[in-house]
Amino acid sequence: MKLSSKFLFLCSVFFLLFPLHSYACTIFTLTDSDNALFCNSEGADVSVTRIWFIPVTYSSPGERKYGCAFLGVKFPTFRSMWGQGGVNTEGLAYDFVAGFKENWEKNNNPNLKKVSGSSAERMLESCATVEEAIAFYKKYWEAAFSYSKILIADRTGKSVIIGVKDGKLDFKISKHSRGFGYGFIKNSNLIGEDTKPTLVNASLILQVFRKGNCNQILKCF
């Protein structure tokens, strides 16, 4: 399989219409031998939404932090904005889906280190591939895995869904187009036979999903 160096940073669009009293996130990747497309739709009962950019930085000689773009919300109980999803300058993208319940406690995982701020943001600024992201979460603690899973995809189209199963980290890796979250619970056939990574195919999937969701942040990377 030919892996292209091109990763499509295609669009960032906000849809803020009416309140939605559920957290209905949907994530999917479309990939072929040349390109990869990462799309996400956030559902949240909030009105404060933002997109922000962090430039490439060098904390010390030889230590670089990748530039990142984040889309997120500010919940009433949070002091600052929370990046619900994002993409970096290496073509690595992520987003979370909540709604799970797993036994995941820090006391049972003493070898996992805590990071400053959001672990997902620290992951995005330091990792370029799915393999590096997996290694990151094998080293650092993410409390949200008790109720959520994260989908991470890189510029080759490879992706991983990381969560917890039976009290241990669980990694589901794929090299094909895939979907994850609320939209695929409602309609498992949301991704049809044509999985070519184009905006037309992505918009068709998102249009089906949007019929049941009113307040969204939509992005395609």
C-alpha cells in the first residue's frame, strides 16, 4: 500500500443552531492509498465554542512541540477551554467519544504518570504517528478513559481507538476507513461502500448524522 505524505486539512466549520441536551459525538476516518480524511461532529449543550492555534515551539535545543489546531468548548465547571479534538502539523488528529463506564482508577495504575493540563493536548504536541500516540498513553494517565474512548488517526490513514477493557488499556488499530460514536450507534451503515476520502463523501455521512443532532461543532482534517 502506497502511503502518501499528503494529509488533507480540509475544513473547520461551526454549526450552532439549537440546544441539544445530550453529548452525541461522532468520529470517522476515510482513507485510501493516497489521502486520509478525519471528520468529527461534536454534540454539546454549550454556547461557548472556540477554535485556537498553537504554533510550533522549541522548549530547548532539539526538543520541538508540534503546532496544533484545536476545536473545543467551555463547560460551566471548567476554568478554561477544553480541546475536544484537534490536529497537528504532522497530520495526527484525535477526538473523544463519551458514554462508557469502565473501572479505571489511578491507584491501580501507579506506573502511568500524570501530565500538566490535558493529556490529549500533550499527546498532540509531541506525537506524529499512531504508534507514538499509543506509546504516549502507555506512559501517561488519562482519567477520562473511565467514561470515554479516544480515536486517533495519522496522515497514513492508520487509526486507533483507545479505551479501557477489564481495567486495562485497550487498543483497537485499523488501516481502513472506520466510524465511531453516536452516529454509528444510530446507523451502523453510515459509511457506505464508497470510502474514498473526499468532502462529498464526508458531507453525505455528516448530513445523515445531522438530521438527529442540532448543536454541533463539525470539523474535517
